[in-house]
Amino acid sequence: MPHEEPQRLLIVDDHPLFRKGVRYLVNMIPGFTIVGEASSGQQGIEMAAELDPDMILLDLNMKDMSGIEVLKVVKASGSDARVVMLTVSDQAEDLVAALRSGADGYLLKEMEPEDLVNKLSEAAAGRITLTERLISLLAHTMRHEASHPTSASEAGLTDQEQRILELVAAGKSNKLVARELGIAEGTVKVHVKHLLRKLNLRSRVEAAVWYVEQHK
């Protein structure tokens, strides 16, 4: 993995046996270290603020509060952690709600262990963390929702917005996009906000899927 420092991972899940299984798997991945385990949503919020992890593996359905609520609080706090939902739900509405609330990925607990390991490594590298089936589900949902432009020109994207969209679709964070284009990270955030509005989309992952769909 292209990281000099280990990826610091926080697990938030209210099932002890599942946390134990994830810990076992993560310990097999070079470049990862688990900095904490939270057994509830509220504890997850507190530990995310205290530990400032690089990545959070977050369950969708917990007894005290939903993973979506936890996600919204973590993102609103300004945390730079990549948040990957890990859940049993493959319902389109759960997937879309998570991504539109700021999730950086969405994985299913039914995945084979080696597939989960690979997807976590991809997430650490900044790539979109969805299985092919979930990407297809998201694309299908987008096609049947409110209309979206069918091309960058139809959307009225500027050259700069098109370059940024291409880099976002490649899974690059705002920080990496800014570095590659030689502009400020704050400028990238503004451009991403504008291009999402023009595409009638509400999340970076949706924008990436839209871009991939247009370039098949």
C-alpha cells in the first residue's frame, strides 16, 4: 500500500464477535493498525473525536443510534477520516442514504474475508469502496431518480470542473486533487460543490459513478 504511515482504523459495531473477526482480518493487512473499538454509536463518535483515525469502519444498524447518525456527526465535526459503512443491508435506500450523508464506501458483511481485505486496502488508497453489485445498484437508482445530464457539456461543466470530476472518479481526495492541480484544497471543495449541483447529484461517490457510466 502506498502509505508510509500505518492507516489508523477505528471499528464501530455493537456486535463483539463481529468486531473480533474484523480485528483478526485487519491484522492481516500490511499498513493497518487498529486504534480503537466502539460498541455503540455514541462511543464511536467520542472515540472518533479523541483518536482522530484515518479510517472508520461503521455499522449501519446499532441499538443506540443508526450508523447514518454517527456518520453525519463525524463528518460535521470536520474529521478527515474516510468512513466506510460495513453492514448487512443491501437495500438501495440505505446505500444512497449513507453515500449522501458523506460515506466514502459501503461494504456488506457477507463479503468473503479476502474481498473485504482488498476493499479496505483500496479505501486506504483513496479509491471508491463499493462492490460491482453495489455500483450497479447505485447506477440503477440514479437512472430512475430525477433526471441527470447525460454529458459534461450538457451539465455545463467548466474545463476545471471536468478535470476535478475525473480525479474524484479516480478516488482522489480533495487534498490529492488540490496537489495534482496546484490549487488550494478549499478551491477544490467549491468546485466539487458546483459540479454536484450541475449534475443534480448529492455525493462524490454518485458523481464518480455518473462519470464511469458516461465513459463505458
